[in-house]
Amino acid sequence: MAARNAIAIVALAAIQVAALTPAGPWLAASNPRPGSAPGSGISANTTIKTYNLSVPIDHFHNETKYEPHSDGYFNLRYMVDTSHYQEGGPVIILHSGEADIEGRLSYLEHGIAKILAKATGGVGIVLEHRYYGQSWPTNETDTKSYRFLTTDQALADTAYFAKNLKVPGLEQHNLTAPGTPHILYGGSYAGGFVALARKLYPDVFWGAISSSGVTAVIDDFWQYTEAARHFSPGDCSPTIQKLTDVIDKQLLSGDKKREDEIKSLFGLRDLWNDEFASLLMQAQGSLQDTNWIPAKDDTGFGTFCAVVSSDAAVFASTAHLRQRVRTAVQNAGYAAEPLTSRMLNLIGFVRNMVKKQLRESGCKKASRECLSARFATDDPRHDWSRSWLYQTCTEWGYFLNGASTPKDRLSMISRALGLEYSSYGCKLSFNITTRPDINIINKHGGFNFSYPRVAFIDGKQDPWRAAGTHAIGQPGRESTPLEPFELIDWGVHHWDEYGLSEDDEEPGLPPQQVVDIQRKEVEIVKHWLKEFKALHARSEDDVEL
């Protein structure tokens, strides 16, 4: 990828909000008939093996949107750990969502998949999503070739997998659904996905745990920063809101001179207003990557808050801007508030961030050519980011913007950032100019999604809470064994999914709230399995009669 395009893609990714884990390189898969075959993986754990199950490319030959239809098959990759299996145990399927299975391997080695499998005598599996990792139905990445990348097709893959599962070494056991209870687990997009799988295929999947699950699709996703508004440390949230208001008073004034002045303070005068606004919000995106495991913790949001909340000047390189910044603060109506130093600190933070991006990309062009997504070129590689972009363009949305923030509050993101720029990748990569059909997902319940044996687990401080059943402002629910509903106090993005490797172990970890929720999840699954056994015992009695 060219240097200019590399950083433009960074700009594009920053406004395309997603809970993503970068996947490894794509390797083409052939299209054999149904069966189980060895796959490739990188696990050093000898108890974890990788296989492929050949599944149909097209499950819905009666739907015109998939024309021309395909009778072919492709390899759906999965990792299996049978080390905890005891006869009669369940199958625990952790869905990889928008990442390849290597990106979820740790959950099978020492995370929630291992915890649940070990506690129940089950088989632990990580299942890959079509069009991610090595599970590609087609060799092309043009828009037409992506027609088979829909949530419905991927859900049908998962059901087909459960009904045709084969685990080498356990051939003597029938591990297929519905004879064996299959329990799904997913985090983030995969969390919403497994909730849908349980509801749409209730005869296949006995239960599902949705962690930070996104059941409500929002295309103009201003709500993403509500977690930062409510839960930022110290004085960070009100500071961000006021500084954003200072910027918007200039940026949206309709006065070109004032617009240029505020952008020039950041060294970004050449950027269009929405491009400039998208750069300003990048630091807030790191809140979701706050993690209780020190090796995985992204401290970017905490650092950002510490910098912008300080009344002491942090950057020597912004001292010469003080009078100009003081004027901007006064003109915005904040003369009585100590915002000048804080604005200088925001300017210094953004300037350093941009300088680092330019240095790492090697871009030597004019700043706008380097930093604007409008100068990106389409990258047709088989890659998680392209597949997830397509899903957001067609069904899932989540385009971060400030323009839709209600007028009754100060915005956490500049209102100059609107849907046109935040969805720009859809036009660039797929020539999609219409908004996604969010009803495809929302018709199943959205914020009110509810179904027996679907557990919703969320972190109180998680930005993605805004797109699920625990969204701030939604009515609370009673948590029951049939429909568990748990909010992790001081928890962020699918914190319960993580576990500790031997290298990460230290006193005090996991934190108590994670220990407690993982213990509850074990209890939940055990309760569901008792129901399964009781139901099947009654069925056997009926047959004998």
C-alpha cells in the first residue's frame, strides 16, 4: 500500500467505528463437498486442533438478492479443544465474529471458552465467520462477490456447522445439534450475532451468551461516545464537551476566516471541516480498548483525559498559541472558565498524534492528501477491514458522527462530522451510496431483544453498551436463570471473555468483578444444561410409554 493511502486508510478506519481485532493474511480455500478436513492454525497448544467444515456458499436459493446463486461449498474454519471433554458434555462454540480465529485463540486457550468447557466437560470450539480469516466463499472482493456476506448467510453457516459437526478423535460420540446441547458465546458483533442465532435457530442452539452484544443497529452512531460522557475520569468529559463547543462555534460559524483560524491552531488548516473533526475524536475511540489485563490494556484514553484536563501547560510547542487560543475561548462564551491551557493541551495532543501518524506512514504529500479519507484508494485485498466495512455499509451501520447529537446537550464529537464523511468508505470501496438496511437486524428486537436462554452481559463503561440491551436510558430488566441480564460495574468491552495466560498471571487478577461474572456464566450454563437433560429424560420416558 502506498504511504499516502496507508494513512488515509487510518483516517477512514477512525470514523468507521468497530470493535475489531486485526486478522492474519487470507489464504484461499477450495470448494470440496461437505466433510471435515484439517485446517491451518498457529496454536502452540497441542490440545487445540484446526479443521475445516465444507458448507454451502448460498443457503437461500429463493432470494433474488443472492443471484446469481451458487451450488458450491467453501471451507469454514474452526479450532477445537477436546481436552476437557467428558461423555455427554456440551459443545461450547465461541464465534469469532469480525476477526479470524487466530485473533480469538486466547479465549480457547485460557479465556471464557476454556472456562465454560472445563466447568461442563464440554468441547471448546472457536468458529470463523464467512469472509474472514481463511473462510472465504469466493476469490474476489468486488461488490458482486460480497453478495453472500450477509448476517443471514453467516447465521445459516453456524446452524449448518452445528448440525454437521465432526470432531476427529471423538467420532464415536454424536456431537451434532440438537442431540448434544450447543451453547454459543460471542463478544461485540459476535455477541449480537449469537443472540440472533439462538432466536432464529432455537431447535439447533440450546443457549447463547451475548457479551457486549450489539442487538440494536444505529447507522448515525453519535451514541458511541456516551460512555465517555458519563464515565470519563475526573473532569475529562465536561472538558471535552466544552472544548468541542469552542471548536464548533468557529467551525460551524459560516465564516471562512474563523473556520480556518481554529483549524490552523491544530496545524490542519487545509483539511475540510468534517475531515478535521474526525481527527479530533480519534483518542476517544481507545476507551473500548481499556482492559484489565496489563499486557492488553490500551492506556490511550486515560492519557488523553489526563492531558486535556490539566490546567498546566503540557506541551512547550504550543506556548506561542496562547493568545490566539484565549481569543477563541472568549469568543465562544467561555471567558470565565479556565479552558485556555486545556485547549492548548488538546492542540498539542492532536499535533503529536498527527505527527506520529505521518511519520509512521512515510507520507510526504500535503497534509490533506495524507490525512483525508477522501484521498484513499480502494484496497481490494482479502482483509477483515474490507469485509467489516461491507457489513456496515449494507446492514450494520455504526458510522460515528457528531452531527446527530441531540441539541439538548454539548456534543463529545464535533458536529461538523456527519454521515457523509463517516460512511465515505462505502462509496469508495463498493460504490454504495444508500444507507444500510438496519431493519434487517433491528426487526428481531433491537434494544428490546429478549429470548429464552439468551444471556446479556455488558460492561457499565463500554462504549458499545449504547447499541445493546443495556443502553443508557433503556428500562432495566430482572436477571433470571432463563434470561440472565448482568451489568459489570467498572467493566468495558467484553471483559468476561478474557482470561490469563501463565505469563500474565499476577496477584489481584482477574479483578473481582470479572471473577464474579465468569462464575455466574458457569452457573448459567450449568443451569441450562440441567434443563436440557431434564427435557430429554422426559422425552425418553414418553418414547418408552
